[in-house]
Amino acid sequence: MVLGLFDELAREMWDLRRESLAPLASVSETEDLVIVEVDLPLVQKNDIRLRLIEEGLEVEASLTRCVRFERWGTVQRSCEFRSFYRIMPLPCPVVAEGATAAFKKGILRVELKKRREVEHRISIT
């Protein structure tokens, strides 16, 4: 049972096939915005790719240098990570128009406008 839980958590933290780590991230919201902040150390601004997809905000970024673990896990094997990759589910529907992103000191901040539901009244005759 505990091993299964560890495997589930590990699947969320890294992907050996992609050679990627999942960055730390937080999602918050205000009345009008959804704000996503992502910790991306060892990354340059030009190496970040953002996509708004059905599942949420997809963040992919190449590392400036590989992160390597030599003696890792209970099975002593080495692994190397070359990028960050994560899809952050969003708490509500958003619109891509007007989205802003800023990258400063290794922190990516993305602001997305919430999609407002337009109410249409139907008159009864």
C-alpha cells in the first residue's frame, strides 16, 4: 500500500521517459483572474513554452543544464532530467485573449482572465 502511494506521488513529480521534472506550482484566483505561479530554476525565459489546453495550463521548459541523480531510490540507478513539464488544472474556464506571463528570478507568473458566463433572458409570450 505504501509503495503504491509512493509510485503515485513519484509519477506526479517526474517522468523518466520525457526526462522531465514537475515544477512546484500554485494556482490561485481573484474575482476576475486565475493566477498560476511556477518555480522554474535553471531555465531561461526563451526556453519556456506555454499552452492553454482543455486539461489546463501546460508548461514546458528546457533546463540550462541537466539535473543528474547518481544514487537514487532503492534501486541504485542514475537518471538525468533535461526539462520541466506540468499541466496545471485550472479552477474555472478562462480565455486566452488578454493573458499575460512574466518570468523573473526563476518564477513564472501567468494571469488568465476568467470566462464570464453571459446570461441571456428569454421573454415568455
